[in-house]
Amino acid sequence: MTMRFEENDGGEWYYREFMPLSPRSKKVKLHWGSQPIAIASEVSLPDVDESIREIHKRLGETKKVSRKRFYKLVGEYIVGLGFEWTSTMGIGQGCTVHLREGELPNGRLIVKCSSELVAVVDGVVHHYYDPRRDGDRCVYGYWKRIKKNKE
């Protein structure tokens, strides 16, 4: 059975006039993972986006930006917000956990799926579009909040 879905932009509607807009689409220009991190951690979207922007700046100082290094730094940032990483996939193991009811623990989660992060709060997917793929969306791992951040 698929998880419940609730459309949630992480507060983009509220911060729209304060955040940079993409010139072509007139949408708020956010960095990868900002919205789900803001939703699950309960930190404001501009604060999370600024932290992700700083990670980009740090990596931009090197000649070649590694996607793997970027994901590692974002993971360290999430852990710093009071979350703990749990991997749900091993090499050659295949997909064992999906965005389905009963396959993820309760609590505030930041879930790593293919190419994106998804916020799951007490068994409900919170995202700006429906990422569940009828319950077939594979979960590579997740960060679970173990202590509330002080920000």
C-alpha cells in the first residue's frame, strides 16, 4: 500500500519574495535537497538553502566539482541537524525498501531516492509533487531525526 502524500513546498510560497528567482521560469531558484531538508528538520527554507549554497561555494573553489563529494557534504550537513543515516541498499542487493506504508519507520525522515531527497513525516510523504510512483519508488537510505536541532 502506498504512503499518503501531502503537497508541501517547504515554505517556498512564503519566502518567494525574499529568495532569488530563476529568470526564465520565474520560480524560486533553490539548491538540490533544500525543500525536503527544510520540511523534515523544521529549519526555515532560506536558512537551509543558504547552507546548501555554501556547500556549492566550497566545492566551486576546487577545479572539478564531484557529485559524490557534494552528496557527502550535504549528508554531513543533515547529520549536523540532528539526523542519523540508515542505508537500505547494499551492492548487488537490489531494492528492498520503497516509499510504501510500513516500510519506513515513523518520525521525521529525509529519504534518499534516485536523484532526489524526499521528506517523510510520520508515514506521510511531503513533497512539491508526488514522488511515490504508486509505491514502487526505491529508497536508497534515509536520515531519521534523533534529536531536535537548536536553530
